[in-house]
Amino acid sequence: QKTASMRRSLTPLARRALAAHAAPIHRHLSMSSPELFAKASRRLERVPPACVVVSPWDNPALARAPADAAELLIGNTLDELLAHGDEKLKAAECLLWVPPGDAGVLSALLRGGHLPALKWVHGFYAGVDGIASFIEHDLAPAGLPLSNGRGAFSSSLAEYALAAALHFNKQVPRCQENRRARKWDKFVMDTLAGKTMGLVGAGDIAQHTARLAKAFGMRVVALRRNARKPDIPDVDLVLGPYDGEILPAHKAALLEQSDFVVCTLPGTAETRHFMSSAEFAAMKSDAIFISMGRGVAVDEAALHRALTTGQIAGAALDVFEVEPLPAESPLWDCDNLLLTAHNADFTHDYFDHGWRVWRANMEALQRGEPLATPVDLSAGY
């Protein structure tokens, strides 16, 4: 009788699920208490959480969204999101920003009190500099955590760093020109083994790069903001302050010994033009500079001077201060520059990796565990 009463109290969704699995559940009921039945009904009634997604509807990332992870409430304006209904928005626990989503909508949602159940915000990509104002004026005061997509694209970016290093180390442009000129040029071919790779930044991308560099027999040094942190796998020497800011002497210590300098810094006020005239002057004249973090970390005018005056031997850039790179930029004319259109990590499974990291954070939150890729709101990464 109690079992029948409980069955009538279930929602239609739970009753349908119960009917589909009647035999197994009744088998347990025959040897269990009514409390087990109640626990089973709660499990059957559980629905995916709601997540508000600030993104244009035609964003290609949305086509790869996992259908079973959450109910995605998508829109790129406040009106579009409000059209999902007040009840759904009030129940949403997640707010997801997928560039080029309108960052201003994030602020409007919080300031308008539209997401009272919000527990967490996620930036789909590693960089969250595009929502810096939202973080400072809305997210931090609300005491809400933020995660990002770091780690999703580190492997492909590490490959790019080594491909760029090999491009110059093996003199690929010279080989291509020899073929065009039908010239048999038996020059001495260099190797990466024994060379030093200097990592400006020691995050996930840098650590993946270090792993590949060691596979090539390279020595790896890294510059990080806090040298007190634990040792980094595959890094032979860590440079940086134990307290305070990174000083020019810390930079010089890395740059003067590196044959390849790989910059993976995020875009923050502190990292703007981190690599500028003094830094390029400190590098070896036969060194190569590789940038694949955020374009604002590099002073492009200073880099252009370094490339055209022979101060450094070459550079590879995948990120720029302004994107797309303006046609009038003098960087286009540098023969010793390998230039790509911020697509070093734009792989066939690019969006799948991004959703994987988002889901890992969501599931960690549901289990009551720390976020998988938390962002330090004060540091901006």
C-alpha cells in the first residue's frame, strides 16, 4: 500500500522511467525499505542543470555542445535571454561566456538580479581579458567563482611552439627557396638537442611545451611570477621573484641564455608589453621569439625593430595586439617572421576540448569539489 502511494506521488517523468525499469526496481523493493524507493524516485526525477550561455546563436562552438550535460539557455542580448522565461533563469546555476558573446550582457544579468541561483561563471577559452570589467565590477563583488578553458588547447599550442622552433632551426624558408631556385645547397643542418628554450610564463601551455622540448633533448628554463611555487615538471630552472614583482634582472637572466623564447602570458594590465625593446635587446642575436599567449604581451613596434635590425634572428607570432592584424602593419613585410592567424590551436576537435573543460568544472561543482580550472580574479588568469 505504501509503495502504491509513493508511486502515485511521482511526477509523470519519474513514473515513465519507473515503468521502463519496473523489474529491477521491484526486485530491490522486495528486499528494501520505502526509503530506498524514495531515493530511487529522487534519482529518476533529477534533471540537468540550467546554464545561461552568452553567445551569438550562429557561434560554431554551440554546434558541438553536449546535449546531455545541461539545459543551455542561449542568447547574446538581455532580451534574448529573458525570452527563455523568468522561471528558467532563476533556476540557472551556471553562466557561460563563449566569445564573441557580448560581455556587457554578463553584467546586465547580474546587476538585474536575473540569476539568483547562480553558483559559477565559466569562460569558454583560456583568456578572460575580454571580460575584465565584468570580473572587477560584478563577479568579484558578488563573491562568485570563475573558471576558464585553460588546458583545452595546450597540447596543440605546444606543438606550434616546437614547429616554429624547427622552422627556424632547420632553416625551412632556405630549403623552400633552394627548391624554387633549383639550387643544391648542402648547408649544415642544426638540431634542437642541447639548445635552451626559455618560457615566459609557466602555466599549462608552457608546461606542455616544456614536455615536448625535453623530448627533443632541449634544456628548459622558465620565468614565473612566484618562484616559491612547486617545481614544474620538465623545467630545469625556474627564475622569478620569491616576493614582489618580476624585475628586469629576472627577465634578463632568462632571455640572455635562451635560444628560443616562448611567450605564453595572458592578457592583463601587468603583462601589457611585457616583451618590449629592453627585452628583445637582452636576447641573443641568433635567438627566436615565439608568441602564442596574448598579443598585448608583446610590443609589436619593438619586435619589428628587433627583426629588421638583426637584433634577433626571427620570430613566430600566432597572436597580435589587434586581430585581425591590420593590412598596414609592417610585420607583414618581415621575411624572418612566421605569422599565423591565431589558429595555432584551431584544430578539428577545438570546440570539443572546450566543452570538455566546461563539463569538468560543472561536474566538480555538482560533487561539491573545487573547480577544475579556477581563475584568480585578482590576477585575471
